Amino acid sequence: MTVLKFILGIVFMLISVGLVILILMQRSKEEGLSGAITGQRTESFYSKSGASLSKEKFLMRLTIVLGVAFAVIAIVLSALMRYGV
């Protein structure tokens, strides 16, 4: 079972690095504090292209999948450590 813990630990670290990269690749949904103060938007609904929307959807779905995998592996590793298997 030590090999299983080791392999799950490596996969866990790779998923966590992948999540960080995916989250940093996604666009911000808001302009931040400067947009809130001035009330200006640099992008309107009509200026968005279909290709960027599909890329955003893909990144969002991949982030969800990796997030779920991260949580499941964390629970499995925790159970393996707790029960000394």
C-alpha cells in the first residue's frame, strides 16, 4: 500500500499544479476595483467572439473536473493515512 500512497501523492501534486495553472489562465469576470470605481467596461456583450467563449468553457470544465479529482484523491489519501493501510 505504500506504493499506492506514493502514486496517489504524485497524482495529487500534479493535479494541484494543474489547477493553479488553469485558474491563472482563466479570464477575470470583472474588471476589478478600477472598473467598479469608474463604471467602465472594456468589453461589451457584442464584442466577444465565439472562439473565446468555447475556450473559456473548456477551461472552466477542466477546472471543475480537476477540482473534483483533487477532492476525491484528498479524501482517499486521508483515509489511507488514517487507517494505516
